[in-house]
Amino acid sequence: MVTAYAAGRWADFGVGVAGASAALAGLVFVAVSINLSEILKYRNLPGRAGLTLILFVTPLIAGILLLVPGQPDAALGTELLVVGVVIGGFGLIVNQRSGRSDKETQLTWIVARLAPPIVSCGCLILAGATLLAHGGGGLYWLVPSVLAAIAFGLINAWVLLVEILR
């Protein structure tokens, strides 16, 4: 069986992803609590903090779903597809409601705020859809989904921890 379509072969990946994302999500909770008064001074930063948590929770959920023992590939594919749509939609709603700061250009807002849920959850949706179709990449789409979520999440965490105080 091809590795892209054999969920059982992805258990180690799921363990690593779930552990790393849970740790990062916990650190963001701490960072937000430390800088909460500063974050609340800016109209767009509470939404950015929420997006950062969403970004770290996305691979956490995907990792947990990979670890369900004996789960049929069709069930996993459907779960990844649904989770990608729901979380991606929620991330876009959070961004839309929080708006832009005066310092953000349209381009930086798109790159920093719209691209993260679109890329991460888009790849998650592709993982679920191609796992169901048994063609087109399957679970290998989880790799760019996780990498995008972590990279964008770390950038946002840096803004919430360091850049806000400048």
C-alpha cells in the first residue's frame, strides 16, 4: 500500500505534530496572558491572537485524528476535509471581524492574516479529499498544512510577544 494512503504509517507523524502543536498553543496562551493589556489596546490584535491559536490547534487536531486506532481511511479523509473547512472558515471569519490596523497595508494584511488559514486549512482539505479519492497526494498534504500553520503561527506569536512592545 502506498504510504500517502495508509493512515497507519502516519502515527509517528501524528504524535510529533500533536505534541509540538499542543506545546506551541500553550505557549501562545501564556504569551497572550502576559501581554493582554497591550494586545487589547489594538483593534486587530485580539483577532490575530485568536488566529494564532487557531493555527496551532489545526495541526493538533489533525495529529489526533491520525492517531485514532483502526479508523478507516474514508473516515479519516472525511474528518480532515470537514476540519479543514470548519477551522479555515472560522479563521477567515475571525480575521474579517478583527479588521486591519492603520499600519497594515492591504498586501501585509493578506499575507499575514488571510494566507495562513487558506494555506494551512487548504492543504488539510486537500489531504482529506485526496485520501478519499486515493489519488493526488493523500496524507502528504498534511506536511505543508502543518508547516504553514507552525510557520505563520510562530510569526504571529513573535508579533504578540515582541513587536507589540516596540
